[in-house]
Amino acid sequence: MPWDLHLLQRINLHWTHPVLDWLMPAISAINAWVPLLALVVILVAWRGGRQGRLMLLCIGLAVGIGDGIVSNTLKKTVGRVRPRDAMSGLIVRDLGPGKPDFLRLFTTPVQSPSKPRRETRGKSFPSSHTVNMFALATVIALFHRRWGLLMYGLAASVAYSRLYVAAHWPSDIPPSAALGILIALATVWTVDRIRQRFSKQEMPLP
């Protein structure tokens, strides 16, 4: 769609900055942040009490369902080709190589021109990054509203980063965010109903 392509080109080619050339690939590289995420999970499980552990359970279920079932199924069904694989004239951005992955955060970002490929099917829709991050933010918001608002900002930044690195089309993002939110709401509601059935107590949500 013309507006889709025009907005992507503005983000990828014109609304750029040397700081963003590192920041956006860094935000987009979820695997590089696994050690920090693992530390946060341990702290919440240790210091967050029963509510913290229940929140972690909901996060695990929501992200697992969103990434492993919903996103994976839709990617295979829709088969939309990523912009970096569909056309030339874009800039593909990524962090430099490094092992383990978190060391990539300290490398010089790499850039390369996009090259059309012969594939007629791809994995552009939905954006798993966006689905997962908005599911995460929604669960946290239901338990801790202020932290949830912060996480929504981070989720939006991750979604934007996927456009900046030419991994997704702009039209991939709103439906992906909506999917993440709906999956999280359904997950928390289901867990709360199960808790009510077995403990006769409602989850104290805002």
C-alpha cells in the first residue's frame, strides 16, 4: 500500500540519527537482553511475593501463547514477506556479531542495503516482538499500573525499532499490538477464574 511504503521509507531512510542507529537495533535484539531479563525474573520471584509470582505466571503464559501459538500460526498462514526481503532501497540495520548475544550490545552496529529475494512467502505479519512486548506490558499494567505504563512505552519503542531496521511494514504493528493486549487480557482473566474456582478469592487487580 502506498502509505505503508511511504511511512516505512520515512522511518528507515529519513528519520534517522547515529544514536538511533545503535539504539533501535539494540532494542530490537531481544536475545541480547536475556541475562538482564533473567535477573529481573529472579528478583520478582524472590521479592515480589505471591502476587509477583502470579504475575510471572501470567506473563509466561501470555508470551508463550502469543509467540508460540498465535504469532507462529499467523506467520505461516499469512506469509507476508518482510520489507527487507521484498524490495531494494531500504537499509537493514543490526548489531555487530558477538557471542554470547549480550556482548553484541557493545559492538558497532552494521548496515547493509536491502535486497529483494525470490521468496513469495515470509514472516512479516504479525510482529512477534510487538505481540510479546504488548502482552508483557498489559499483564504488568493489570498488576502494577505505573510500571505497566512504563512498559507500554518500551513496547512501543520495540515496535518502532522493527520498522527502523526494516524488519516489518508499518501496517504490521497495530494489529500485532492489539493481539498482544487481547492475549494478555484473556490470560489474566482465565488465571483469575481458575484461582476463584479453587481458592474462592479474586486476584486483586486495579
